[in-house]
Amino acid sequence: MELCQHFSISLQCGRFISPIIGELSEQYPHVTTYKVDIDEPTFQFFKDGKKVAQVAGANVAGLRNTFGSLGNMT
């Protein structure tokens, strides 16, 4: 099973949330993370090529919950 997280983020918001994504990526090394710069931050999670979750905005609690629930899937 492959699990990846794709996020699109603005430069301004990226300064706040990028360190959190880095922390979560280290905590869940089996989750591949891709970043695309845009104006509205959107985080999309894919499993085996299908989108399984999305978190909109710089929602730290939502990201932690989503990484926690999807990152523990085997």
C-alpha cells in the first residue's frame, strides 16, 4: 500500500505550516509528501492513487488528525 500526502500552499502560509509538515513527514516516513505553491493551502492525501482525505487551510489540528489516522494504516 502506498500512502502519499499532496499539499498546495501559498508562500505566506507556508512559513507557518511547512515546519509542521516537516515534523509530520519525519514522524510518518512511509507517507510521501509533495508540495505545490499556490495562494490557498490545500492538503490532499492519496492511498494507492486514490484521494482518501483533504484538509483545507492552515488547519494544524486537522493535519495532525489526518496524518495520525491515515499514517497508521498498513
